[in-house]
Amino acid sequence: MDSEKQELQIKVKDLEAKTQSIELGNVVVSPEPAVKATKTKKQNITKAPATKKVQPPKILEGKVLVVNKDYDFVVVNLGGKDGVRAGQIFSVYHGTKYLGDVKVEKVHDSMAAANFSVSLKEKISEGDKVVQKVK
């Protein structure tokens, strides 16, 4: 075990010695997409990669198309093509008034079915707004 440790220490020292002789040119960080850099001993860098802006995730909004009070579910006008997945939670609003949440159970291309609790049964109606709940 000690011999393995010694071998690794020797390899590390060799690598350190080799990397000390490497010289890098000036590195310039700029908002511009392309930056010329100086030529280095081992590399020829001509362009710095463009930085990609990260967009916040889009919050889905739609509306209730159908309310089935016998089986406690709604159909909304958002589906798989919009990025809806089974298990997602949507908040339901009548105008600006929050009514409660529904949970997506089935997803089709352009619509989804979501279950609601008994407490929403008499409140929810067609045309109500649904907004994806963000955790």
C-alpha cells in the first residue's frame, strides 16, 4: 500500500513539474461574443465562447374548458405540447380570486385532465384561469 502511495506521489510531482512550464496568454472576459486572444505556447485561441443567457422557466397559464362535477375533474386547454406533465399542480382563479388547486392526471397533446378536491366542486366553473404552481 505504501509503494502505491509513493508511486502516486511521484506521478503528482511529475505532473506539477510539467504544468509549471505552460504559459497562458491573457484571458479577457467581455460581454462581446468574440474576443481575440494572444497566441500561447501550446494553444492558439482565436475566439472566446459566447455566453448563453439563462431564461427563467415559463409559467404555464390556461383556462378550464370543461368541469365534470360527477367525477371531480376538469379539462384544461394546456397539454403535452405546452410542456404539461402528469402530477403537475395548477392553481385555479375566478377572476383574481384564488379558488384552489387541481392535479393533472392525464395529458393529451392540446389538453389535460386534472382532479380537484370536493371543496372546489361548487366553486370551479368553465372559463376559470389555471396557473402552473411553482415549487
